[in-house]
Amino acid sequence: MMTNGTNEQPVHDIEAMRQRGVPDHVGVIMDGNGRWAKQRDLPRTDGHTRGEEALFDAVEGALEVGLEWMTVYAFSTENWKRPPSEVAFIMWFNRDLLLRRADELDAREVRVRFIGRQKRPIPKSLLKIMDETERRTAHHRRLTLQIAFNYGGRAELVDAARALAEDVKAGRLQPGRVNEKSISSRLYSPDAPDVDLLVRTSGERRLSNFMLWEAAYAELVFDDVLWPDFRRTHLFDAIEEFQKRTRRFGAV
Ligand code: IPE
Ligand code: IPE
Ligand code: MG
């Protein structure tokens, strides 16, 4: 990382970063909203509100550096265990965010996709706007922003296994022909490249059920920054770290 010497803001050489080759698909576990709020004696939900600016700055950074795929973890299948008031806030907030931001995403040529179980208990009004946002931006190819919502890596594999079992039962697939491709083609987003860089904020060093199949060979980068304080410079730092790693995929 370089600094410009005046205000110590990190300066990244975007062009050099692009030339070295950016990851095909960046996964981001946006964590630490509650702790950010707690540090300021604010309700946890204020942390979620402030996470919006972080997300949209990360999207701008992704566009700037030329990422084609980014998946952000917004709500897990386990997050239903939180207090009902926090869950209700997150549902309302995401609906509101999509209503306010859909124009901007569309104008930026961002294709928005949701991965996860897109059904109850997600409120109907949110499901509707999720669907509308996907349809409206489906023709864009500049950046695909996947939002993992009511997403769990195990649930995704269970859903793929069910689809596979149905095909076996119907005689469309022989059990002996089941291979990695038959599983990956039944995941939520079969055309997405594998996640090759996975970033988690807030200092936690775990996957929390995120992209278990897709991130099998991802480079992991853990950043102590709490999600509401995340900015594109943190994304650039992670990409630079990725570019320094030697990827072997089991070979020598
Ligand atoms: C991430 O921040 C947002 C969601 C999981 C919805 P958290 O709400 O998990 O924040 P911490 O981890 O409690 O600080
Ligand atoms: C993972 O964060 C889920 C999201 C960021 C949406 P959590 O905060 O829910 O994960 P744990 O509970 O610390 O593992
Ligand atoms: Mg958390």
C-alpha cells in the first residue's frame, strides 16, 4: 500500500491492480454492524443502517477496479435466531434500500441477483422488490452483485441434493453419473465462477456457512475493520493481498 504523504489516505494504483489480474469473484462477509453500534452506545440496528454506505462504496470500488462478480452476505439462514425486532428491522431496511437504490444500480450497469431461499419467512413485500430488482437489472453484465439473503451454504447443498434426487427419481440422471458438475449446476447461481477471494470484516475468522462449495479454493482475507467503516480502499487492500498469494490448487 502507498500513501500520498499528506493525509495518509491509502492510494492504490488501480491500473496496475487491473493489469495484475483481479479475482473472478469476490465474496464478502459483511460483519460487525452490531459492534460498531455498541461502541457508540447506539442500538444495533444503527449499525445495519450505516452498513449501506459501506456496501455502496464497495460496489463503486468493484466497478472501478473491474470486478465482474461480487457476492455479499447480508442475512444468513441462522440470522433468524436474532431478536424478532432486529430481524424485522433488517427485512424492512433491505426493502427500503432496494426501493431507494435500484435506479442507481441500474444506471451503474449492475446486475443484481439474490441467492438463498427466496421464500417465507421473508416478507412478501420484500420478495416482490427482490424479484423486481433482479428482473430490471438482468440484462447488465458489467458487475454482477449477488446478495446472499436467507442464504446458508448447507441449505444450498441440501436444495441441490433435493433437485438431484428428483432427477434420479424421474430417471433423468443415473446415480453413477453424479459428479461435481451435477451438483454445481444445481446451486443457486450455476453460472457464477468460483469465489477466489473471500473477505470477512470485524476480525472474526470463520465462514459462518457462506459459499461452502463455491469458496472451496478461495483465498481468505480477514480484516479487523467493522463493516460500517469498510470502504473501497479495504477492498483494494484485499485484492492486493490476493495478488501476492501463490495459488496451487493441490498441484506443485
Ligand atoms: C453483520 O453484522 C450483519 C448481519 C449479520 C445481518 P452483525 O449484526 O453480525 O454485527 P456483530 O457481529 O454483532 O457486531
Ligand atoms: C454472518 O455473520 C452472516 C452475515 C454477515 C450476514 P454472523 O454475525 O451472523 O456470524 P456469526 O454468528 O458471528 O458466526
Ligand atoms: Mg456478526
